[in-house]
Amino acid sequence: MALEPKKERNVVDKIQNKIFGWIDGPVTWFRESVVLPNQKPPVYYHRKYPRVPTIDECYEEDGPCMFEANEQFKRDMQVEGKIVDILNRRKLDCYRHEGHERHERCKEIFEQFEEANKNYFIKYGDLGAYAHAKFAYMKQKHRMVYERQKAAGTWNPDNITL
């Protein structure tokens, strides 16, 4: 790991290499023999939550299961919201630096943001301020029914009963 001294061309190079060796030698030895062997991998300080059953896996009267599923839903919603925010910031930074959104370098960033934003809205949009895992599950169920009926050609919006 230690740097090899440069090939000495004259007396000045020889003196510089000696001074460099006096300064760098102990530092390099200390780093290689003390610091690196005792170094631990980096610690990440975010909390890891174990996955719990989702709302559709809970029994109807199982309150604690439904509570945990709802809390997990809220955490997932926050995480995915932050991901969309980060992609939006990347998009705005690219827009500021490149000048317009159709620039070649920004195209992939804009597509990633649009895809993430669309998926976020599909999953969490129109749930309101007090989103609940049960509401999101019903939204997903209704969307699947709609897509199945639309694919079969039996979708009729006039037959919707509320």
C-alpha cells in the first residue's frame, strides 16, 4: 500500500524522497497495521421493521393485526412518497442545469419520475388525508375488477351502483 519513491534523478530528488519517507512511513504503517484491521463496516441508522401480514391476510376481528398492517401501509406510503420526492428533485436539478426537459441527458430522469409518480398515484392517489390500508385494498380490488371487465368487454359505467 505504501507509495514507491520516485526514481531519483539527482540529489534534490534523493533528499525529497528521504523527507517523504520520514513523514509518510509511520503514517502508512499505522493505517495499514492498526486502522484498517480494526475498521468496522459502516452502520446505517435507519430502523428495520419486520414485515407483517397485509390487511387482506388479517382476520376480520383481529384488531392488532389490522393495526400493524395499517402502520406498515403508512410507512410504505411515506417511503414511496420520499422516493417520488427524490426523483422530482433530480428532475428539477437536471432541468435547471440543462435548460429544458427534453434534453438528452434528462430524458431518463424525466421518464423515471413520470413512471414513479404514476405508480404512486395508482396505489395511493385519491385516498385522502386519512389513508388506511383497507381503503387502499378496496381501491386495488376495484381497479382489478375494472381492468378484468374492460378486457372482457363487459365494462358498462352505467351499471355502477354506489
